[in-house]
Amino acid sequence: MVEGLRNTVKEFAYSKGDIVLVLRDAGEMEGQEEAGIIHDIEPGGPVFVNYGGIVSLLHDGEQIRKVPQDIEEALKLRLQQNESEFYEEVFQATSNIRDILIELRENDTFLQRLKNSIKSHF
């Protein structure tokens, strides 16, 4: 019985931080490969790939292959640059919301009372 369970857990040949090419199976990228960095691998489960700021779930390990060494470093730098640019765009796009939330947190008496109440209990 234990042997049968072992056969159902698929080994994954990559580790967190590896630069890979993923064969996309949906959307406008269907049938094309896209570069990404392995973000996380859950034991015996899904793989999460960072495509330059957007982390997506990969369901099938057979859709993935290691990037050729001669372009690995260039792709890694480009993906890191894409991630940095993405986060900067998100930061800029949410600046108005952040300002409003900060002002609300500082001026809302209910939140102040709640904060003081929590502090007094701990």
C-alpha cells in the first residue's frame, strides 16, 4: 500500500529560484514558452512560477523545462527588471488609495479607540 502511494507523488526536478521556460496552455500565449523563475514548490503539489512580478500556478510539471545556460543569466536579469518595474507601477497606481488609508488611520477616532483598546489589553 505504501508503495502505491509513493508512485502517486511525482518528483520535481527543479528548485526554488531556477530559471525555467513554461509551455503556456491557455490565453494568447497558448502553445508558446514563457520564461519564469520558480517561486515556490509545494511538497507533492503545485509549482508557482514568477513571470516577472506576477506569480502564477503551474499545474503540470511536464510543461516546464530548464532554460539553456547560455541565456539563463540574461533572462534572470530581465525577469528581475520586469518584477521591479511591475511593483513600481503598482506602487504608483495605488498611491492615492494609500494616502487616503493613511489619513483615515491617523484621523479616524473609531480606529484610534480600537487601537488604544487593543494596546490596553496587551
